[in-house]
Amino acid sequence: MKALILVGGYGTRLRPLTFSKPKPLIEFANKPILWHQVKALVEVGVTEVIMAISYQPECMLDYMKELEAEFSIKITASIESEPLGTAGPIKLAKDKLLSDPSQEDFFVFNSDIICQFPLKKLLEFHRANKAEGTLMVTQVKDPSRYGVILFDESGLIKDFIEKPKEFISDKINAGLYLLNKSIIERIPDRPTSIEREIFPKAAADKRLYALMLEGIW
């Protein structure tokens, strides 16, 4: 199984820390965030991780070699010549993601996410629903700062509301996804937002589900 980690962001909210290193290499519990993510992916059976890179690629490429050696996993780079948003990097890495025809699904992580990584539960839920995509969602105190997600008791996503002024929901996108390869065909060959352009279309086709993320985020 494969995973793609979106490591292209500039980490503006973490400056000045990110002036000298990319956001995924900022440490959490004495290890880079990226280390925790790769460890969780290996534990659920992922054998190849693709890093979608646009910022400070030299730092990332050096650390990729360390991770490969430590976890005995294949790690490759997909380097953007221009920022492609959150969906464009998936389309750019299409050949890498689809190189094994027997694999139907792949994980996608935002590179600044730290949680308990319940990936086995996510995998089981996604496949039980035959979903095109499953998003992990988390609960926040002030949803007006985010885009919120509306979904029913089964987890089927009904709608996305961007930064609501009145309370509608307190569930937001947690930045961890399990996607079927079919979703790649929805992504155009240009910079694209998966949250604003791709997920709403999949939800309209009743192919997108949400799973609650418990614990820290």
C-alpha cells in the first residue's frame, strides 16, 4: 500500500522556526513530525511513501534517506516546479500512486498533523463503505475559523461549509485521508484545492465519508 504526504507548505504559521527547516521537520516529542507519520504508516502496512515537495527540497531529500534506512521502506519524491495546492500534488504523483494496479486505495496526509493515527480503523471503515474517499474529522471549540463538515450517522458527508458565522457544526477536516485511486480522475492538471474543488464533488456523488478522530490533534 502507498501513501502521499503533502510536504510542500511554507509553514508560515510556524515562523521563525520554518525559516531554517521545512515544517515537517519541526520536532514533536524529540522527533520530527514526519518521523511520527512515517512510523504510523509503516505500522499499518504501507510499503511506499511519496513526498510531495516544493519548499526546501534539499532538506527533505536528505531526511528521506534517513527514514528509508530506519524504517526499511521505499520513500520517493514528487517535486513541484510551482505550488499545486492540496490536490495538484496528487495528480502530479499519479504515475507513482498507480504503478501497482492491484492497489485500490492510498493514504494522504497533511505534513503538520500529529495525532494517535488510527489508520487501521480508517482503513476498515473506508473499505466497509466502498468509499471514494474517507476523511478523518476532529471537533474544535471555535468552528468559525475553519471550514466545517456536515455528515450523517453513517458518516456519509452531506456538505462543506466554509467558516460559518452561525453554529452549524464543530467538525472539521483533520488533514488525514484514505482515497480510492478513482478520485485522481477528478483532479485537473493545474493548481487545485482538494478541500474546495474535489471533495465537494465526491460528496455530491455520495462517495465521501467522515470518520471521527479521537484524542489529540
